[in-house]
Amino acid sequence: MYKLDILAFGAHPDDVELSAAGTILHYAQQGKRIGIVDLTEGELGTRGSVEDRYKEASLASSLMGLKHRNNLRLPDGFFENNQAAKIKIIEQIRFHQPQIVLANALSDRHPDHSKAGNLVAEACFLAGLRKIQTNYQGEAQEFFRPKLVLHYIQDYHQVPSFVHDVTPYLAKKIEVIKAYKSQFFDPNSKEPNTPISSELFFDFLKGRMLEMGRPAGYDYAEGFVVNRWFGVQNIFDLD
């Protein structure tokens, strides 16, 4: 039962939830098998601890109906786009064989985000090369390449390649994000303020989803960027 329909990667726990939880909730409700792989433990985060992050990620995973989640424990802030990191990601792709991969933005305020976005995109391509050999959990793996890599939009504004309607899942998405209670607004917290701990941060998130949805006629949407053209066989299938 290791095969997944969608495999989402995040540089840090909560990356995927902040930008793509609505989309994940939509397809989980349809019965799709979805998992998340966090690259780091977020150990350099200003607020909370690694132990907090694991507990919070577990709660968020349960709320989203994930079938799998694990952490590659790459060094937060200092992981590199190198062969060793790519092999770890290739192993996950070949093990889960997802049709669709979600990955960090290719350009963003936090340097880990763009590093992770490019790292995952390159690993998805390399996973399809039969001469790259990997052995995971004691078994040799077959080559496999996902059909599609989608980069979710994070802090920096980007023009999406397409948007996904998440209007029915707005309240649930906010609940999922708030599972990371150490990271977000808490009037009783004694920890330092951060760009995401402000009381206004959730207004920003909702505003971003409103902005993404409006041109497509949706109330709320999440945006994604692709680095290749889509192929269409029937333009009447497009919204």
C-alpha cells in the first residue's frame, strides 16, 4: 500500500499545508491516496521545537486524510542540491510512484523554498532514468517518472499557470494550518514574533486565495506554476 496518487514535498513541515492544503483536501475527499515528504525538521524555526513540529505535522496529516508522511531530515537552512539529496528524493518518488508531485516555489523569500523546488523538480526527472540505480529498504527500485510536477505558490507573489478552486475547503484549510500552533498567532505566547505569527497573517492567506480565485470565477483558489506546457485534447474541458 505504498503507492500514492499525489506526493507533496515541502522544505519544512507546514510548507505544503500553507500553500496546497485546500487542493489536497479536495482530492483526499475523492479517495485519492496522498502523502507528504518533509525535507527538513524545521529545526531552525524561530518558534517552537522539532518535537512540536512532529506533533503538529501528525495532527495536520490526520486532518487532511494523508496516507503517508515522513521526514528526510536534511539540514534546515543548509541542505544542498547535490547528488546525495537527489538520491533521497528519487528513492521516495520510485517507492511511492505518484502521478503528480507537488513541490515548493522555484523562487521565494526563504532560500530553502527555491532550493527545494528545484531539487525536487530535478529529482523527478532523474527518477525516470533507468541507469540511476537506487536501493530502498533493502530492495532495488525500478525507474519511474511522475506525469506532472506542480510548484505551489508561497510568500512571493507569482502569476500562476493555473488555479484550483478550494472554496469548499477554506475553513478546513485554516484548521489544518492552525495545527501548527507553535508557529502562528497566540496572544499568550512569549516567543519572538515572526512574519507568520502576526494576527493578520491569516488575512494575508485568505487575501491571496481570493486574488487567485477571482480571475477564474472562484471565491478562493490555490495557484500552481508548471515549467512546461500543458497538452490539451479538448478545449471544452477547460474552465
